[in-house]
Amino acid sequence: MACLSLFVFLAIFVVSAFPPACYVQGIISCIETERIALLSIKAGINHSGDQSLFSSWTGHDCCKWQGVSCNHESRHVIKLDLRQHHSRRVFFLNSSLIQLHHLKHLDLSMNNFDDSPIPGFIGSFANLEYLNLSDAGFSGAIPHTFGNLSCLCYLDLSSNDNLQSNDLHWLSGMSSLRHLDLSRVDLSKVHGWLHDINSVLPSLRVLKLSNAELQGCGIYATTDLPHHLNFTSLRVLDLSGNDGLKITLLQWLFNLTSLVHLDLSACALCGKLPVTECNLSRLRVLSLSGNHFDGVIPESLGKLGSLETLDLSENELNGRIPESLSNLTNLEYFYLFSNKIGKLPESIGRLQKLVKFHLSNNQIQGLMPASIWDLRNLQYLDLSQNMISGAIPESFGNLTLLQHFDGAVNNLIGKLPETIGNLVHLQDLDLSQNAISGKLSESFGNLTQLQYLSMQGNGITGGLPEYVGKLSGLSVLDLSNNNINGTLPKGMGNLCKLLILDLTSNMISGGIDDLVDGLSICSKGLETLNLGNNNLNGTVPENIGKLSKLIELNLPSNSLMGVLTESHFVSLVSLGFLDLSYNSLQLNVSENWKPPFDCLLIRMCSVKVGPVFPTWIENQTYLSHLCLSDAGISGNIPAWFGYLSTSTSYVLNLSNNNLEGRLPNSLKNYNFYRIDLSSNRFEGPLPELDLSFLLVIYLNNNSFSGFIPSYFANATYIQVFSVSDNHIIGSIPLFFCNLTTLKLLDISNNNMSGGLPYCWNSTSALEIINLSNNNFIGKIPDGLVSLTNLRSLHLRNNDFSGDLPLSLKIAKKLVTLDISENKLSGSIPIWIGENLSSLVALCLRSNLFHGIIPEQLSKLSSLQILDLAHNNLSGCIPHSFGDFKAMVATNHNQWWSLFSIVSVAKAYFSIDYNYRHNSFAYSESLLISAKGLQMEYSKVLSLVTSIDLSNNKLSCELPEELTKLHGLHFLNLSGNHLIGKIPESIGDMKQI
């Protein structure tokens, strides 16, 4: 009877002690009320997100559901992990969660609660030990009820960008807290954040407050450092991204002896590194990157013997790396990039545990210390953007674990060592923009793990080795701007993982059929194919149209030929940049063809797309750069052309065609950066355009008429204005004097008249002025010729009068001076020879100059063309004329290439990286009299040397010194009063 009573008592106790649970086939499942609560939570989820976690939320036993854990005895839910790892779920968190009273672990991170506030009832989970609500889209204030979570050990509210707290008093009740992360929570109004956090410090191990808009030192006092605060248990402290912190806080932090990890990156801290009395002997990770620290790296950093990661990148540190850092023998990750470090010590080789060493963008000069090549655990080494010189040594092959090496933008020379083949784990190799020479060695073939190879901008010679086609892991191959010759290896078509292939600007010959045919079969993702500026020939294979992922296709400046049809573009649906210029190609598509692509850039210069303006351009709604120069197009520009693109900026080149008529008014819809309509048959007034961002305009060699419109005064950024060879009338508008960025002004060969403005003082950027062959009158303004950057001045065939302005002597960069065929008078100034030392061409022909020829002209050591014909000059030919150095030699410098590419401050708009233009073209030309004929020299001008003194009043004998000018091509002394014998040595002037 006693036993029966005991059994009844125990049965009653069990029933009363545990809440009702589901019984399924004799097995206790979860608590029914909690199961219903979980299903209610599930119902609050937007089903457009990832539902894979909830696919298991069926049946009676919720303890078996994914993300749910229960106590084995009570069957209460104690853990709910709804962390989202993939696409975010939009979540509505209803109050049913409060039914899970026994929760110890709650993770709702990486969901999307759509800026809803954090429910205050979460503070009622008295047993909660772990709470993670990070990156979940919560907003508003952190509930003060969180202060009730006295058992909480881990709290992460980070990356909720609209979450904020005005104080941290609610932390005072969290006596068990060990991990606190409030990164990217707005704490800007919390003045005593360090004091408030100190209330839980006896157990706190990890404190992360990055990008929390913290201010000051975090204490309520304004001057004292928080020496009284107890931080002895803290191991990890992250205050990065708070640009309101004070440097005095840093001095105190460096004495927290318990710290293992300290991150103060991007805090806008400045001055010297305050680590002279650093006591962080346990520190393993120190990040001070992205601040404004200057001066040298202090020796005291070498005392941090436990350091494994040191990040001092993106500061203004200078000098050399101190020897003491070689004591950091546990260092594995060392970041110093983007400073002003000048030298590495030889002792750097003692850091034998280094895995990653990042030194890019410093001022390191000279040879690298030999010991760096003995860091045999290195997997990542970046030395790019320095001034490192010398050859890469054979010992480079010691770094057998290396996976990434970047030595780009240095002064490295010589051949690559054969030992590079030892780096069998190498995945990324960048040696671009150096002076490396020689052929690619056979040992390169051992680098079978290579994924990224860039050696662009070097002096690599020879052909591409066959083994290149066996580097099957390559995704990027950039060997552009070298001297590589030969044909493309057949195996290159097997590089199926290629994303970028760039061989631009080499001397590669042969066809591209094998390459394209191979890639069209196996390539799944080729995005960039750049083969421009080579010697490639043959046709463009139709299979190129199968490269459906292609974004950039650039084949300009080759010898490709043949007809391009719609098949060549059939699947190029991703194409954004197309450049087929300067080949012998013809486009043959139907009149109603609609390309599958919608490009940003199309360059078909010299591709025959005519005979009329191509209608398929109308479908290119994103177009911002179009070149159809020399394309065999005739007729008018259609009106729709001004409406097709949504681009806000535009580059347009339609030069050298047969286009005619007036320009459509719709062109003013574009903000042109550069427009070139030269060498057509356009007529009417100069076009009205949106000039807000115009840099370059070429309208020369057309039939435009009328005045230069006043609205060109709005072209405040213009650098090139060329309207030569038209029928423009009127005088030069005064607004040209306000175009402060103007570098080239060419209005030659028009019908303009009047005097020149006297207001050129603001146009100091001008380099080239050509006003030839107009009807300008009056004196040459002092301001026009005293421009310090002036290099070419053409005033030929006008009616200018008076003396040559004395202010011209200021233009010391002047290379070409042509003021022929005017009414200028006076004597030829002595200062031309003394001040204009850069002159290569001096043309004063057909004026009214008189007096003697100054012998100081012979000081013009670069002079190749001297034309003083048809004046009233008298006296003798100076004997010193035999000293013209540029006329003595038979080989002449290509000095006129100066005007082929003249640097400008801003590039005209072009998205294509490889063909971006940072210059404008100007072809210098001069009229030279030879054998009774005046001939215009342009392309071969740099090869010409000439002296023309004909039709003056020169007397005396022909100086024998003149016959030393063995490089002279033309010499005309006729129409003078010379006497005496012709020197016999004139026969040595074999170039004439």
C-alpha cells in the first residue's frame, strides 16, 4: 500500500511539474503552445525569400525542426536560430515569440525586418544567454528592457544602420555580458559611452563599436583620461570608423595590457604614433590603417612581440621601416600600403612567419633587400606602385608558397629569372608597367595554377610560347603594350576560363580564326577581347558572334579585311564596347537590322558602313561614344540621331565623310565632350550645341558660313576650337579672351577680318594659334604673343602691320613662328635668336622687314626651316649660319610629333580603358618654296630642312661656312646681289 501511494505521488508530481506536451506513439514531443508560437512566427515571413529552413517545420515535434533546439528533458524550446545565409527574408516578428519563455539562444540575424523597431518583449527572456539581431533591418531605439537580460553573455546588434541609442545605461543590468557588438549603430548622442560600458566590464571580453559615430574620449569629464576605468578583462576592442575620437584616448588604450586585438582604423587620428610607452605585450592584432598618422614608424612597435597582424596602411608614414620590427618574429600579416615609406631594412628577412606583406603605393626606391626573397612562407607579396629598380633575382624562386605577387608600376628591368617556374602555387602575377625585357621563359609553363597574368607596358619580345595555351586556369591574360611578335598559339583557343584577353599594342601577326573558333566552343564567360594595334590579318571569323558574354570587343588598327555581316554579332547580347577601327572592313547588314547589343561605345572609324547614315544606330539607346569617321557615309544626318541616346555626355566623330546639309537642331540634346565633324560638306551657320562640358570641337574643312556665334562664350571648359577652312566672316569675338582653358585655336582659311582683340591675358593655356589666310589687319597684340605656353603661332597671309612685338620674346616655348605674307616692318629683332631658343621654324617671308640679318639667329640650334624671302634685307649672309646644328646632321629628330599629341588637362570622354584619349591631334603644316614652287609640307615636315633668303638685297660673297649644312634640303638665295665665287665645297651638300 505504501508503494502504491508513492507511485501515485510521483505520477501527480510529474504531471504537475511539466506543462502539457504532445504524445506521439509514446514519445514526448515539444510543448504544444510553443509549437503553435513557432508556426505563428513562420506565418509572419514574406514567402518571396528563402524558405528552405522552414521546409522541415511540419509535424508535431517542433524540436526536430531546422533551427529549433529543445531541452532534452523539459522539451521546452531553448534555441531558435533563424539566421539567413542566402537571399534575405522579409520578416514580421509578431508577439507569439514571447511564448518561448525558456529561450537561451536567439539568432535573427541577416533577415529583413523592414525598418521595424526591435520588440521590447525580447527583454523579458530572463534565461537568454545569446542574442544576435545583426544586419536584420531593425530601426529606432534599442529597447531599455534589454537591461533585464542579466544572463546574457553575447549581444550583437551590429549593422542595423537605422538603429540608435541615446544612452547605454541599459547595459548596467547585463552583468554576465562577455561579447558586445554595436557596430554601425548610431551612438552619436552617447557622451559617456566608455563610462556606461565600464559598468559591465568585469566580464566583458569583446567590445566592437566600429562606425558607431562615437565622439571624444567616451567619458563625462572633458579633459581627464579614463585611467580609473577597469578594462583588465577586455581582449578584443574595435573602435574603427569613428572619426570623432580624440588622440588622447589612443594614448590610454595603448596601456590596456589585456588586449589581444585592437582596431582603430579609419578614425581620422593624426600626428605621430603614440606608442613610445606601449604595454600591449599580449597584442596579436593591431590595425591603425586609414588615419592621418605621419612621421616615422616608432622603434617601440618592435616590443609587441606577440603581434601576428600589423596594419599601418593608408597613413602618411615616411622614412624607413625600423630595424626593431624585425623582432616581430610572430608576424604573419603586415600591411603598409599607401604611405610614404622609402626603404626596407635587410633585417626584414627575420620575419620568417610572414604570410602576407603589402607594401604598394609607397616611395620605396632602389633594389629590394636580398633577404626579402628568403621569406619562404610568403603567400602574398605586393610591391606595386613604388620606385623599385633592378632585375628580379634568381632567389625570387625561393618563394615557393607564393600565390600572389604584384610588382606593377616600378622600374624593374631585365629578364625574368628562370626560377620563376618554382612558384607552382602562383595564382596572380602582375608585373605591368615596368621595363622588363626579353622573351617569356619556358619555365613559365610550370605555373599551371595561374589565374591572373598581367605584364602590360613592358618590353617583352619574341613570340607567345605554345605553353600559354596550356595555362588552363587563366581568367585574365594581359600582355598589352609590349613588343611581342609572331602568331597566336593555336592552344590559346583552349583557355576556356578566360574572362579578359588583352594583347593590344604588340606586333602580333597572322589570323585570329583558331583563337576565336576555339573560344566560341569552350568559353563560358569571355568578357573582354582586346587585340588592337597589332599586325593581325585575314578575316574576322563569324564565330566571334557566339561569344555571348562579351562586353568589350576591340580589334582596331590591324590589317583585318573582309565583310562583316549580321552573323558576326548574332549572340553578342552583352556587348557594350565595340572598336573595329582602322582595318579594311566593310559592314554589310540589312536596312532593318536591329543589333542584339546596346553599346556605350562604338568605334568604326574607317570601316565602310555607308553609303547612307546607318539606321541600326537608332537602336543604341545607351550610346555615349560614336566614331564613324571615313566610313563612306553620304547624305544628311537624320533628325532622329539627336534623340536616340539617354547618355548625358557624348563623344562624336563623323569626320572625313560626304555628309552634307545643315546639322539637325536635335544635336543640342547632347552634352558633348568632344565633337569632330571635320572634312565633310556641312553648310549653314555653326551649330548651336550644349557647351556645358565641351572640351574639343573640330568643324574644320566644311562649308559653314556666317559669324562665330556668341553662345560659344558658354564653352567654359573648351580646350580645342577648330573651324578652319570654312566661310566664316566677321571679327574674332572678345569672349575668346575669357576661355581660360583653351589650348588650340584654329580659325585659319576663312574670310574673317578686322583687328585682333587686345585682351588675351587670361588665355595663358594657349599652345597653338592659327589665324592664317584671313583678312585681319592692324598690329599684332602684345598679349597674343606673350603667352608663356605658346608653341605654334601662324599668322600667315593677313594684313598685319607694324613691328614685331617685343613681348614675343616671352614665348620661350615657341617652336613654330610663321608670320609670312603680311605688312610687318622694321628690322628682324636680335632677341629672336637669344630668347626663342626652341624655334624649329621661323618664317618671316613676304613682309617689309629691312636691315641686316642678325647673326644671333645662328644660336637657334634646333632651327630646321628659315624663310626670310621677299623682304628688304640687306648686308651679308652671316658666316655664323654654318652653326645651325639641326641642319648639319642628315638625320633629324621627329620634332613635329610634338604637335601630334599635345597633352591636355582633361581627357575627352571615353569609357573604353585601352583606347581612352588623353590628347588632341594637331597636324603642323608649312608652305615651303622649292624650285620655284610653293609646296605644303605636313606629314613629312619633320624631315625637311630649308633656308630661303631669296628676293632681298643681300650682297657680299656666299659664306663658305654655309656649305657645312650637309643636312640641308632646300637652299634658295636667288634674287639678291651676291658676288664672288660659289664655294667648291657646296658639292658636299648632297641633300639639296
